[in-house]
Amino acid sequence: MRNGSGVLIAVIARRPGFEARLPADRFKLVTAVAAFAIPALVLLILILIGGKSWPAITHFGPGFLISRQWDPNRLQFGALPFIWGTLATSAIALLLAIPIGVGVALFLAEQGAARIRGAIGIGVELLAAIPSVVYGIWGLYILAPWLLLHVSQPVSKSLGWLAPFMGPTNQFSVFTASIVLAVMVLPTMASVSREVIKAVPSNLREASFALGATWWETTWEVILVVARPGILGATVLALGRALGETIAVTMTIGNATNVPTPLFAPAYSIASLIANEFTDAQGQGVLYPAAILELALVLMVITLLVNFLALRLVRRVSRDGAPAR
């Protein structure tokens, strides 16, 4: 009976088209469709936003990207102040979050003191569960006044002759929004970096220690070098969160169209402008809503371009290994 069943299965398996009905083939088909659906969806979003913003694109041309004017009453629109505010706050947030996040990841990835490291790890991950509006309220009522009294004013008095610290200080500024963003992206930076560092083979650490290297030399010359592509990937994820953050930045950046903006002065981001003015733009003709949608298109292009360049960088580092010293 067992031999007869085997012969029957073999005969069915040889039938034309049987392979196409196998579960493995259906799984490949489903995963292929899903893989192609993601870039197709991104392309569709770009096309739809581009179509809605086409009146502004044709009216202002490339000058939209370098113009500083934003006056809905005169129908004069320019994206430069908002591009500047978005890139400045995101860059400063990353400069603050990367060393802290990698340091926390190194601490959490080490062996020993499991309870302490577990508690700290849970606390870091819980930061990601806090809604952005709560971060905004914290920055608005607690962080901003404290930074103004203890950081912005003292630094401006001492280093006001430098361009980044010139001008009157304000509690709602690029610096305040950058601090809030740094706290918001820290969980992503620390969690992903921790997993990457833990994935470094233990024999590399042991070989380094066997050669007489100290803990710091092993960490700097071995662990971080091997984990560099993953840390760059964590940085890209954190940057994507910082570029698109809306509510918390809107509540703390000051919403002023200044460019270039001193560190302690108000600014404006693309996401903040869209959140503040998109509702008001409805029913105000064609050009005003189209200009806001063109800003949304610019934000998407910036995000895609940054991710593309970062992906190329990660692949290059992974392929070439550590840079020559």
C-alpha cells in the first residue's frame, strides 16, 4: 500500500503544471507581488502629489526651491526657509543622538549586570511608545524654558560673536526642536545599534583580547568597525523619523520663515508648514494649495534621496570593509 501511494504521488507530480500549483511557488508569487507593490506605491504617491502640485511647479519653476518669500496674500511662495529648517533640525538631532545612541547600545550589548541593562533597555524602548504630541508638550512647557535660561542665554552672551549664536534668543528655536527630535530618534538609534553590535561574532572579541587589546581598543577597532554598516542603517532610520516629524517640531521650532537661522532663533520645517496651513489653503484658489503640495513633494524627494545615498554608503562600507588608515 505504501509503495502504491508513492507511485501515485510520483505520477501526479509529473503532470504538466503541477509545479506551478505547489505552495512554494505560490509563496514566491505572493512575495514577488508584495516586493513590487512597495516601490509601485511610492511611485504612485509621487505621481499623485506631483499632479496636484503641477500648477505651482509650472508657475514658479526651479526658483521655488531657492526663494525665501512665503506670502499667501500676494501668492508668493518659496521653499528655502522650510528646507533649511527641516535639514538643520534633523542634522543637529542626529549629531546629538548618534554618539548617545551608540554609547547606550554598547552598554546594553555587554555581558553582565543583566537586570540593570534590562531595565535600561526597556526604558529606552519605551521612549518610542510615547506619542509625538506628548514630546511636543514636554518640549513646550518644560524643556524650552529650561534651555532658554540655562543654555541659550548664557551661550549667546559668551559666544554671541559667532554666527550660529548671534541675535536674540528665543525659547522656541532650532536648538529646542533639535533636542526634542534627538530624544525622539534615540530609541531607534539605540535599539537597532544594540542588535547590530550583539550580532558581531564573539570570536572577534576574544581574538582581540587574546592579542592584548584593551576593552576600548577592541570596541573602537573591532566591534564598531564590523558593526558600522548596521549603525549606518540605524542612522538612516533615525534620519527618516527626524525629517518627517510634525507635531513635536511644530510646537517647539517657533514657526518663523528665517534663513539662515541662528541656533537659538525660530525657524520653520516643511512638515510644520503643511500641518499649520494646509487646512487654511483649502478654498483659497489653486496656487496656494499647489504650493503646499509641492513642499510635500520636496520633502518626499529629500527623504528618498537621503535614503538612496545612505543605502549606497552602507553597501560600499559593507563591500570594502574598514577604510584604510
